[in-house]
Amino acid sequence: MIWIGGIFMNDKNITVYKILAWIGIILMGVASFLACLGNTPAMVTAGNVILILSIIITTWGFTYWRP
């Protein structure tokens, strides 16, 4: 058990945050291509929204899992 930010973290909790960090990174890559190469304004807007969500997910994952 590891003490991080006022809570005890075990290996199961850290694995969840590791997966969140990886999902956020993959979403960031997909969303950046969609935002840059979208043919319609709707695709560009969807890419921007997904990019913002991926930044939030990645930050949340890396807050608790520090490689």
C-alpha cells in the first residue's frame, strides 16, 4: 500500500489509473488528427471536444499513477 494524496493506493487502484492515463493518451492522438484533418466544422469541433476530454482523462490518470 502506498500513501498518495491522503488516500492509500494499492496495486489495483494504480492499475486503474494507469489504464486511464493510456486511454487518455490514445484519445489525444486520435482527437488531434480529427481536429486537424476534419473535413467539416462538425468533425473539427468533435475533435476539439474529444481533445479536451482526453486532456482531463490523462491528467486524472497521471495524478495518481506516476511512472
